Amino acid sequence: MALAVLAVGLSVGNKIHQADLNITLLSEALGREDRLDQAQRELRQDVGRLTRDAEHGVRVPDAWWKDLHKRIAQFKLESIQRGQSNNRRSKAGWAHEGQAAATVFATASDQLIETSRLRPSDIKAAMPRFLSALTSLEVSRSQARQALTSAIARAADKNRRESRRDIISVLLGGLGIVAIIFSMTIWLRRKLVLPITIMAARLRDFRTGERDGDVPGLERADELGDLARGLHEYRKAVESRRTAEHRAEFLANHDMLTGLANRLLFENRLAHELARSVRTGDVVAVFAVDLDAFKAINDRLGHAGGDRVLKRTAKLLTSCVRGDDLVARIGGDEFAVIQVARSQPASTEALISRIFKMASAPSDEGVAIKMSIGVAISEPGQTGDELHELADLALYRAKADGRNTARIYNVDLKEEESRRVRLSRDLENAISSNEFRLVFQPIADAVSLEIVAYEALLRWHHPSLGEIPPDVFIPIAESSGLIGTIGSWIIDHALRTASTWDPKVSLAVNLSAIQFRSVGLAAEIYDAARSWQVAFDRLELEVTESATLLGFQRDNVLATLRDLRKSGAKVVMDDFGTGHSSLSNLREFTFDKIKIDRSFVATMHNNPSSASIVKATIGLGKSLGLVIVAEGVETEDQLSILRQWGCDQVQGFLIGKPSDLRNLVAFEAAN
């Protein structure tokens, strides 16, 4: 019975298929007629347009005539092919008539075009033939469409009648197997459909990110069990791939050490916040954060210790910001923060306060986190790069102002930066333009006030800006890399001047920390002294504590100082007490002199702490066998106290102001 029903069904299906195929072919023929109609209308419009242009004396390019001829030929070919195809299927005379009408229309069109191109004055005479051919073609097109429409309607009606009869036959046969199908449905639903449905639901949940529930049927021994186990393995593989993709995406936008956003994510987020602030009215602030003396920390604790400090800093900054702020590690010990708020600079100042408060809290690590912060607050039209550059400029000012502080960018900073850039440029020509000069300040014995040495001090007279203070141009020379050239000029000119002095008087020369990056510094000083015939034991080379805090170059610095001292020069620690590791420097290197910073001497009368530091330093020098020099001595009271405490030498305006060579000679003659 099932086979019979199947056979009948196949027969019915074949009839329906044949009928549908016939309708489809007729519909395709009707579609071709429509396309040819569209092509005919376009040709008619283009022929009419170009003919009118030619008739009115408008020049028509030859390429347009050729293109129109080509399209007419194509239309004629397609009409002939359509006519042959329809003639084979329909056996009707309208197919021949349409083919002939299309041929006549194409010929008339070509002739009209040639007439328009060569003899525009004959267009009116040739137009009736073209219009007659066009009319015949449109009539044949209309007949063809009517014939095809009628054929489609007859085929559809026949198909409907035969289909109704055949479907009834199939239904009668199908009723016999309904009961069997119904019973099988219940069995299939419980044993096959329901497990597959659950599998599909699990896959949909997994595709949307849900991970609850396992794939059912893993324990079955049939084909469905094999499918369930295959889906389970596929699910595990996709989960692994997703995990790897998420990890790769995180690493592309975050710093591996601290987990903070990296430069790429920082720049993208900054651009987004600046664009959004235009709509919301919020103000974006960028914080540029640098750890102070991180190289020294890294050198003392090693890379592992430095990494711990970076992680602590990342945690500190993250704990201070709000949830919608962004903390990023730009590179090395450089961090950045994006803060979005309506009330600025109040929000910026509050965040700065929180950061320094957290940084000052005691830590189990034993290493204090000190940082310099520069902040720039956005203005309309600024880009992310511009805002970050302004924050870096404010950071530079914070470092110049003593570090472990914060500065917010303003117009004054911009003017100072412009001046700094100008001075940096003008410094390059200062030596060749003879704008530098040396002055010398005496250093005297504290008891007898006999001059024992002169300290060479550099002065710069700018041709348009006048005198530039050393504390302004020396940092610029160091940051621009010119300090090496300037330092060599100082050494040579100071030794030339000292060669004219009493051999008992020493020469003190300051060395920049940056000069120690040159491996030939000791040899350069020795060669200059020998060239000017100045005994090496008359040299006092003053170094600040920053010179001994050059991180990985610390050993090179100490080695250079030992070479200088071994040759007979005296090495002096300048500005003692203002650095971070004065006592450790005294332990690791034997200095000949210690100069107490002028800030302690100036305040020792009214500041007990300063007085204690000065007195303790003198005592420390005595115990270590070092000569102690007090800077900034300007009053008799200061001199008296220093004598009481046993200070060896003094320097300051009370002893003598910095003077050029002529004043220096006059001063020596007077003494």
C-alpha cells in the first residue's frame, strides 16, 4: 500500500513538475518580452534625443552614433533569438511576426541614425518610416505579451484541475498509513526528536555565551550518541578558542605586567572621550605620571623589585580614580590617567590630593613611591595627542620644580616652554658667539679667611634676553645633550685662568651628572690640566649627589671619580644633605670635601633642624677626616657660629661675590 501510494505520489509529482516547468518557461518568455520592451523604449528615447540634437544643429560625437548602432544591432540579435526560442515552444505565428517587426525597426533605426548623422535636413523625411516600424514593433510586442499571458493562464488552470484530481487520489491512499505515522511519531519524539531538540538548545545557548547544561545523550551507544559526543568535543574546542581570543584581545590592549590599559587603548579611549565631551559638555583631563628616581630603585632592588614597585604604583593609581576613569601604563615608569568630569579643575585637584595621600602612606615594601604628575585639561578642538603633549609639558615642569609634586598646565607653562625651546636652540651657538664667560667665587679658611680656592661659575649673556641664570640654562643644556661641549669649554677656560694664579690656590670646577656618561671624562680633565701646566692636586671637582644616582651607570661614575682622585685631584660632594642617599654615598666612595648646602646655612639661625643638620655634618666630616665647606655664608653671625662648630672652610657673599678675572686680580692684590 505504501509503495502504491508512493508510486501515485511520484506520478502526480511528475505531472505537477512538468506543468510547473511549462508555466516557468512561459513566464521566462514573458520576462524576456518585458526586457526587450525596456530595451526598445530606451532605444526609442535615445534615437529621438540624438535625432532632435542633430536636427537642431547640436554636434553629436561619433562615439555616441557608434554606440547607438551597436545597441540597435544587439537589440536585433536578441529579438531574433527570442523569436526562434518562442517559435520552438509555442508554434505560434506571433513569434515570426515579432522577429520580423524587430528586424524592420532595427533597419529603420539605423537608417534614421545615418540620416541624422550625415544629412540632418532629411530627418523629417525619414521619420515616418521609423515611426511606422516602431508602431509595428509595439503592436507585435503587445500581441506577444497577450499570447504568453493567455498560455500561462491556460496552463495554470489545467494544472489546478489535474492537481486536484491527483491529490485526492494520493490522500485516499495516504489515510491508510496515518495511523502508522502517528504511532511512529510518538516513538520518534521520545527517542530521537526530544534529544536532538535539547542538543540544539544547548548549542544555541553556547553560541550566545551561555555555558550551563551538558549535551544530552553522551552515554548512548547508537548514532545519536556519536553525534552528542562529537558536539561535546566541538564545544570544548570552541571554548578553548574563545578563551585564547579573549586573552589575545586583552593583551593587545593591556600591559602584561600591571594589567592596566596600554598606550593603544589609552589613545583610543582619549579620542573617544574627547569626541563624546563635545556632546555631553564634560571636560577631559589627562594626567601624565612618572616615578621619581625609578632607575635608582631598579638598580638597588633589581628588575624584580622594580616590577613590584610598578605593580604597587598601578594599584595605587587604580584605587584613587573613579570607576569610569582610565589608568594606563604608557611604558617603563610612565603612567597616564584619563579623568572625565564636569567640574574642573576641582576634580583634578581632588584626584591629585588622593594620589599623593595614598603614596605617602607607609608600606611594607620599605620603598616609598614618589612621583611627578603633570595635568592638562581639555579645551574645545584639542586632539588627544595635543592634550597628552600638554600634560607632558606640565610633568616636565613638576620635575624641574623638585619632583614628587604636581603641576597643571596653563598659559604660563606654555610661555616657559617656548622660552626653553628658544634657549635650547640659542645654546648651540653660545660658545661660537662668545656669549659664555666664567666668574670665580673665593673659598676661604674659616679661621684666617685666607683664600684657599676659587670656584669657577658659568655665566651666559644672551644677546637679546640679557643674563640667563645658570639654574635656567644648565638643565636645558643637560636635557639637550650640549652639557658635554659646554663642560669641556668650562674645564679648558677655567684651567687657563688658574694657570696665572698662585700655585697654592686651588680651582673648583662643577661637573654635571650627564658629563659622566662620557667614558673619557677623566682623561679630558687630565689632558687639559697638563696642557695649561696646572698641577692636578690643585683641582677640586665638585659633584652633586644626583651624579651618583645614575642607576646602571653608578659604577661608571664611581670608577671615574676614583681615577680622578688617584691622579691627585680632590673630589667634593656638593649640596650635601639635599639628596636621597648622602650617607650611602659616603660609605661607597671616599670624598675629600663635603659642601653643606646654602639652604641649611641660611636658615640655621631660625630653624633648629637646619642648625642641627649643619652641626651634625661638621661633626660627621671631622670623624671621617673630611674637609667641610659651608656655602652661602653672608653674615658675621653665620661665620661666628660655623667657627664655633669647627667648620673648615666657608664660601659666600661675606667672603666674596663671583667676579670675573679683572676683579679677581684686584681682589688678590688687595689681600
